[in-house]
Amino acid sequence: MTLFEMALFRRLIRASGEAMAKLERHLQRSVERILKATGICYRKRHGSGMGVAGDPDIYFLYKSIHVEIELKRPGEEPTPLQQLRLKEWGQAGAWVRVVHSTGDLRELLAQLEAATTKH
């Protein structure tokens, strides 16, 4: 591979990664808009030294039910560490979900509503 081809390849890889990151940010913004529109108080975790590595991206309460969601682009799954954190939250009593689309979020909200109206 020539130097030109290597540079072009690196540029394509970088552009592809930036496009994929934009897709997840787009999903995050869409999820946040839906949560705000439905009046749900939520928080977005930001990766920093103050947080716990692998914790889900967004958490909120829905009629006293604690919910933890991990945002992933369609076709992607949580890392092993993220899966472990989701399992820990689930064992602690939280509802946990991996959300790949706004449709996934709407389905989760419908399930939460059904669970809270049965009582």
C-alpha cells in the first residue's frame, strides 16, 4: 500500500467513526426530546473520572420505577462492562434496556405505563 493509499484509508476510517458517533448523538438528542416532551425527569451520564465506568447513558424515574438505558446505534450491542453494569442495576431493582431507536424508547415507555396502571 502506498503512502497516499494509507493516508486515504486513515481518512476514511476517521470519517466513518465520526459519522457513527454522530448517529449515537442523534439518538441521544431524540431520546432526550421524547423524555422532556413526556415530562420525565432524566439525567444523562457523562464519561468522566467522577462516574463509574460502564454505567448506562441515561437514567430516570417513571412513576417511582428507576430506569437505566444504554444507547446504542442499530446493530451494536453493549460492551461486556456495560452489560455487567446493566445486570447490576437490574439486580438492584431497576428496569434496564438497551435502546437502539426512538421506537425502542416508546415501547419501553408503553411497558412502564402498563406496569404502573395494573396496581
